[in-house]
Amino acid sequence: MIARNDYLQKIIDRMNNGMIKVVTEIRRCGKSYLLFDIFYNLNNILYII
């Protein structure tokens, strides 16, 4: 599995600015996995707070 921490952090930093984010790339490059990782991280943050 390839770590995409840079992309993940860029999306998380811009999450609450009121704009829609569109993740586009070639097929089978990990777009769904990236979104899953965002939701997983947000759930962990919500439980800690």
C-alpha cells in the first residue's frame, strides 16, 4: 500500500472552507482508499475530542 499522507493532509486542511472537493485521477490509483482514510481519521478525531 502506498502512503498518501501529503494528499490526505491537503484535503483535511481544506475540508471546512465551504467548497466542494473533487478527487480525480486515473483508474485504480487509490481515490476510494483516500476517502476511506479521511473518514476513518475523522472518526478517530471525533472520539478523542
